[in-house]
Amino acid sequence: MKTGGENSKNKLAEELVGKFKTRRASVAVVGLGYVGLPLAVAMAKAGFNVVGIERKYDRRRMVNSGRSYIADVPAGELRETVKKGRLKAVNTFKIVQKVDAVCICVPTPLKHGTKQPDLFYVRFVSQQISKYLRKGQVIVLESTTYPGTTEEMVRPMLEKSGLKAGRDFFLAFSPERVDPGNQIFRLKNTPKIIGGLTPACTRTASALYGQVVKKVIPVSSPRIAEMEKLLENVFRNVNIAFVNELAIICRKMKMDVWEVIRAASTKPYGFMTFYPGPGIGGHCIPIDPFYLSWKAKKLGIKPEFIELAARFNDHMPYYVVNILANKLRSRDNRGKKISGSKILVLGAAYKKDIADFRESPSIIIMGILMKKGARVIYNDPYVRSMKIGTKRMNSVKLTDRLLKSQDAVIIATDHSKYNYRKIVDCAKIVLDTRNALHGIRADASKIIKL
């Protein structure tokens, strides 16, 4: 579609593409968390001058001193980019007027109690950028959100600057695909989806990311890119819910669900392996289904399948506590109750070998146990302290004496650093929610599987 500014638009776009390809551009990354910091470092390593806009003082201080607080960002790489003057962190949006590209990597949580999208950060950042927006820039939203956000919310806010998207500046959505702790697929070798408002928008954003990642995949619009991201995570949510339900059925039938899954995974086609667990965590899978659900309801569609899967996964921490309660009440334990029992939870992070405990099912399990009167402590080699409600908790030192003193141990996160043989030998009861004890022989009355 041509507009009156087509020649100007093309000229601005080609100039911008040229800047990106020759690494003469500067980039601002808004939000230096699990998504933003790896992106900022990768762009700095690619040769761009990068500034991170971050409201948290501690993060800015650490970045500017070359210290990493994200496990997937090696301190050496961060320190090198800072030392070379390629990366710095600031707390002002005024820098936007001096850069060629702005990548928005801010949280998109749910509103407390309603599970409706909370786009406060996206809205705030868009308003701030619009104050300093100039011609010839590209703005890319990476934050996961519902289809239509880039066009219906971000675009109008940016256009309050008096500039026109697709003509004076370029706008795109490119979903983050960060998988914390994944040592195989990192930012560089994970394909990057780009959905621009116009072909010129897609071209400029693709040129930017093309200098950082091995493969860029353009799609026809921001909406397609936004929906694609939701598909990725809702797909996982639904399949995890299914395999969690299968685990419950197998347990009732006295079958090992893990053996069933291992057998099914030998099929070379038509099957993808998912594993059960105590629930789902992180900033994506527990949240994204509700973004899609909310949008569907706005269109008059009731997304029953999606919401059922989300509810089922939300129920899993309660199921885990129920398994433990039944074990404590059994004849072997002489009718012991959860209330007053000493319970050690191993792992606070939502997945193994990382420090991220956002939406972690471990936290939910501990909260349920505390409400039932249990004396709960936890150990996590990556999470030194955290809050459950208003209570501050610190990771306890894991010793043989501690393990022996507990009425039960729950393996909620299967960190590689744990000595599972020792845990089984010392503990009275071990509830394994992650199949961490596979292959370890022990008294059948001691180990409980999900």
C-alpha cells in the first residue's frame, strides 16, 4: 500500500538498513531483565552501541560495573562489552532521541486476582518513547502480549509524537524466545520472528536482528507474530496439562507414567515428549494462555480448551500436597497430619539449574503447606532468599542431619547439584515430582512418585 510519503519512507528505511548492516547504528533496550540483558549484550557483541534503559538502580549499577545478574549472560561477556564502551545502563528515556532502534523488553504480567492482561509497562514505555521519537527510527516490541497490541495500543501512542508509523518511523513485533538455562538454543541460534506494520517496517527490523541472530523469519504483520508467540506457549501449556492428567490416571492404576512416556517417545513420528510435574512456572507458560483467552472473549469466543488446560496445571501444586497428606496419614506414619509436620522442599526455581522462581509451583506448594500448618523450610543452590506472601525465607544448608530431621522431603525442582542418593538414604519420605530419583533403588515405602 502506497502513501503520500512512500519515497520518504523508502529512503529512511534504506538508510536505516544500511546503518544496521554496517554496524554504525545505536540501539536502546528498554528493560534489562531475563529478555533484555541477553539481547543488549548480544547486540553490543555484534558491534552496535547499546544503552539499556532500566528503572532498577541495582541492575544499572551491576551492568555498568560489568557484573551479570542473569545466569545466561556470562560475566566475562558483559564485562567486555562495558569495558569497550559498547554497553551502558541509564534511567532516562531522553537517550531515545539519539538512537536508531528501540527494543522494548518489559514484563507483561496478569492483573492480580482477575488474570486479565496488565499492559501497564508497555503503555508507560510507549508514552515515554513518544516524547523523544524522531524520524528514521525503528521500534520493536518483544514483550509477549495479545494479538493487536502493537497496532492498537503501541502505534497510536507513538503517533502522538506527530510522526506516522511506516512512513516517518518503523514499528514491528518480534517475540522473545528466551529459554533460561538452555545451553543448546540461545539467542543467536534461535530463529527470530519479525512482524512489521508495513513491508518497510519488517525490512528495517529484520536488518537489525539479522546482525545478531543466524536466521530471521519475516511474517506478514505484528498480529501474526503476536499470535505465533501465544501459540508456542499455549501449545506447551495444553500438552503439559494433558500429561499431568495422564500422570494422575497412571498413579491411580499403579503404573509408572515416566516409563509410559519413555516408551511412547521411541516413536519416530507423530509424538512429541512432554513431562508431568508439580505445576508450571516462569513468566510465559502460566500467563500467556490468559492473554489469548482474554482476547478470544473480547471477540465473543469462549476458549474452553485453553482455560481448562490452564486450570488443570494450576491445580497440580494442590495435588502434590494431597499426595503428601495421604502418605503422612497412612498406616506407616500412624495418621500423621500436615499440620505440625516438618517438611523440606528442594528447589524454589521453576525449572532445574536456574535462579528464576517467578510463578514457580514450588512457591505455591510451600504456601499451601504453610496455610495447613506445616513447618516448611527450603533449599535451593540458586535461590538464596525469597518471599512467600509476607514471609521472608532463606535457603537452608542441606546436610544429612537436616534431611534426617524432616518428616518429609519434596523434590519440587530437580537441580543437577543435588546428591539424590544421599537424599533418599537420609530422608524418611521423599515425594519426587520430577522423576529425579529414576534408577535409584530404595524402600518402596520411602519414595513417592507423582
